[in-house]
Amino acid sequence: MTPRGGAGDTPEALRSIRRGALIAVGVLALVNLLNYAHRNVLQPVYDDLRLRYEFTNPELGFIGSAYMFAHASVTLPMGWIGDRADRRRVIAAGIGLASIGAVAATFATGIVTFTFARVLTGLGTAAVVPVANSILGEAFAGKSKATAFAVFNLGLFLGGVCGFGIGQALGFPTAFLVFAAPGLVLAFAVWRLPVPPRRVASADGAADLAEGPSVFLVQARALLRIPALPWIIASATAMAFASGGYLAWLLDFMQTRMTHDDAIQLLGVSMVGGLAGVVVGGRVADALLRRWRHGRLIAIAIGMAMTAPCALICIYSQPGPMLYLGSILTLFFVSWYHGPIAASVDDLAPPARAATAQSLIIFIMHLVGTAPSAWIMGAVIGKGGHATETAMLVPTAMVVIAALLMVRAATVLARSTGDTGARTL
């Protein structure tokens, strides 16, 4: 990874910039880990919740969707604020609210209060990714940007491992409390983070909260007029539906053909493939960027296209080597897109609107894609049985759609620049 530095920087200044950038990506990766641990701790405690509250599958799906609707609904405002306020405070406040939600869930008495607690956690976690992406976009040079974002997104899969593992080991409510405590420590660490200076000031010279929602909507519409960006958003939304559906119900699906402990073990092994995929996807994207202006989008399309056949292997294989291979490869390829998409959006957006652009794509992909996926699949599954296998084909079909949309995005980007070489960043 290559941190940014100006042409006139002294060697000492460059070392300081590099040190600050590496600290930033490390701390923010830990924050992202906690973010996804909060999100993923729900799935392994489904049985505890069924026993304690008598929740049905549709109700569990509704809780997951409520979390994502809340998460998505404030992502845009959080990104907009992140372009105008101290980004460290925005992230720190979000971490704190997520921890409050985790504690509140342990005092829930039924579907209403438990859903409300998960909504609080969803609101808090929404502050992290778009604002952190804007920080990393400033901290690292363009040709290694996707790799930096990939390191940040390692927290996504490590958080998934921690969420599933600790949720399985400790159950509800202990696992929720375990993830609440570190939030205070990380909030303080983020507050003290050596955030790099802004690349440019706001275009109108008035980057403050007084601009109002009307300006915010104008900026969002302007971002959507950027060639290729709407196609990238559409593809990311389809992929978010697929990822959300897999995440919410993969464990229950595995338990239709193996014991709960064996399913947890399989998912743990498969997460290694996801971790590798995050890194490889970022590296491949940065490598292809050196050859083509739209190279990062090509890398994303490749990962999406390879996910579908691997998922089919996973769905139709019986317990054994093929099931393990299919699961590992599914998580390997499905994770390619995280770093390259964030880097591509950062490349396309005006620097003064970096956090707003990141929040725009996250808002749409989670509100339209991730949020309804858990509930829709829960409704398809119903009481379980063979319907669980059929339901897993729904996110697999969405992966194929996502790949086709990303190919279109790459084509539009290549034509809009008229450049077949790598972009000078």
C-alpha cells in the first residue's frame, strides 16, 4: 500500500504520513471487525431466540431486515455529515450507539423490544463504512487504493468469524454483551486517529452542516449522473441482496444436512476463503487497473461470475470434500468486490463529496438489497425443509444479475473515458 504524499514533502514528513496512514487503516479495520461482529452475532443465536421468545423463521428474518433498514436509512446522512464534520467523532458516536443497542437487546421482552434494540445497533454501525472509506481514500495513493480498502474489509470477514464463533460459543445474551464492551475502547482510539487532511475544500466553500437537506439531495443527484456509477450501484445492490440472503440463512441451510456444530465448523473453514478473497480481489483489481481504466470493475465482474457455480456446488453437494470446496470457493469469490467497489467509487466521485458518494452506494445497496433479503428468504423458507434449499437459489440468481450489471458498468466506464490504458491517479 502506498500512502499519499505531496511532491514537496520531506523524508520525515513522508514517514509521518505513512505511519499515520497505516495506523488509520489498522484502527479502522478493527472498527469494521466490531461492526460486522454486531451484525453477524444474531444468526448463530437463532435457536436461543426461538427458545426464549418463541420467534418464528419469518420473525427472525424480520429482525434481520429491520436491522438493515435502519442501517441503510441513515447511511446517506452519515456520509453527508462526514464530508462536513470531524469524521472521527462521527465514527466514534456510531460505535457507541451500536454498543448501547447490543446491551439493550439483552433486556428485550419480545419481538418489539428486541427489534428496537437491533435497530439501535443498525443506526450506529451505519456511521462507520462510508466515513472510513473517505478517510482511506485520502490516505492512500490510487494504484494501491483497492488493496488498502481490502485490508479495511478484512474486518468484515474477521468480524463475521467472531460474530458466528462467539455467538455459537456463548449464546444469547452473553455474546451480545461481549461485543458491547470493546466499542468504548475503539471509540476513543478513533477519536485520537491521525486523520489526513482533506484533499480539497467543498466546491462552494461552505462545507458545513448549514447547507441543509436540499443541497444534500442536489449532490446525490449529481453523483448519479456520473457515467458508470448508476450501473455500479445496481450491481452492488444485487450483490448485497445475495450476500445478505446467504449470510442470514446459510447456517440454517447447512443444518438441514449436518449437525449444528458441523455447520459452524464448515462456516469457520469457509471464512478463511472469504478472508483470502478480500485480499486477492483488491490485489487483482489494482493489477488490472494498471492495464485498463476499468480494470477494477473487470475484477469485480470476474469474482461475481465465479461465485454462482461455486454456490451451486455448495447447495447441491452432500457433506464431504465437495461441500467444503464449494463453500470455501463461494466465500472466496463473493468477497472480491468489497475493496474494488469502494476504490472505484472513490475514483469517480469529486474529492469534496467522497463520503457522500460512499454513503450513497451503501444506502441504496443495503436499503434495496441487503435489508429485504433476510425477510424475503425467511418467508420463502417458511417452516423449513426442502424449501430452504430452494430459497438458496434466490441469492445465487442475484449473483448472476450482479455480474451482468458490473460488466455493463465496466463497458460504460471504458467508453466514457475513451481510454484503454490505466488511469493516472
